[in-house]
Amino acid sequence: GAVVSQHPSWVICKSGTSVKIECRSLDFQATTMFWYRQFPKQSLMLMATSNEGSKATYEQGVEKDKFLINHASLTLSTLTVTSAHPEDSSFYICSARAPDLARYGYTFGSGTRLTVV
Amino acid sequence: DQQVKQNSPSLSVQEGRISILNCDYTNSMFDYFLWYKKYPAEGPTFLISISSIKDKNEDGRFTVFLNKSAKHLSLHIVPSQPGDSAVYFCAAANTGGFKTIFGAGTRLFVKA
């Protein structure tokens, strides 16, 4: 299979604190992972591409210092929302390209609901 | 700049009939296209994909058609079932650059 595990599934944090979200590929290696954000009733917006062993590539308009991405191993990428504010509250989802693209596509984690209070 | 467009925000279909979900893209660099089904507060679930070298791919009740000249693809679900009710996202990728761009989604309602 091609399973991506994302943790935590939901988190509530206080404004000004930082939150780390983990994305793991469980049964395959992923040199590249992707982080998306979804606002209510809107599409998935690509935030950044996480590359193992190198710097992430951020999409236009995404603050690099706000959303820190680390891809330290072939099975783990992390997204840290630094100094979170209420406007950062959203649904964050990671994905990775499965080895068998035709069968599994780009496989997604189950998402993390972040609420900043 | 919306590179992937799903112009119908919602679609309602009777159970047993065909559901046709449409998607248009603008970037000719895309060479792989995917359809996902998504429920609220969950990650998208992969349904079916198609490479740009093909014009049709079928998997059970799901068929994806690709018209490269028109930069258009569609997902056909037949027969539609109430359990198919969800939001469907079309996605386009460039397998060389690994980037996947999603459309805005179409909410499908299948009425019993």
C-alpha cells in the first residue's frame, strides 16, 4: 500500500505559541512531500513542497518563517506553525507521491484541524 | 491564477443515473491528472488517475476522460449511489516537478 499518517488530527493552541504537525509515509519512502491548507468551503491550497535533505519550496504568498518545514528523513516531514494566530486556524493536510502512482496517486494524510484561540 | 478549474460548485443526481464532473486546466505542462473524493475534516481519498498519453481510464464505476486539445477532463460515475455523495476534487500534476494543483471541488449529491 501507500499510507501517509498525519499527527495530530486536531490541536487547539493559544495565540503566540507554536504547533508542530507530523507527516509520515508508513510503507514507502518519500523524497518529496507536500503541505496543503484548506479553508472552509474552499479548495486545497498548496503551501509548500518538502524535499528530503534540502530546503522546502514555498508557494507564493506563504510565509517561510511562519510555516517551518523540515524533511529530515525519507519517511517524515514536519510543519511547524510558529507564533500561531487565530487567522492560522485551518485544516492542514500533507501528501506524498506513492511509488505506484497509477494505483495510489498522491496519497494524503488524514489532515490536522488547527484552532488557535 | 487558477490553473485547475472546476466550474460547477455542486451537482445533484438521482441514484442509478450517471454523474459527470468536469474539470479544465490551463497549464500544458501538466502530464498527470487525478480525481479525489473528500469528506469534511478528512484527507482526500484517491479515486482514479490518467496520464496525458491516454484519453480514457476506467476503474469499476469510475471513468476519467481526458481531452488534451481542450485541456479538459471529466469523471463519470455510473451508476451513481448515495454513498458517492461527497466533494470531488480534480488535480493536475507535473510528474517531473512533482507539484499537484487542485481545483475548487464539486459537491456531488446523489439522491435516493
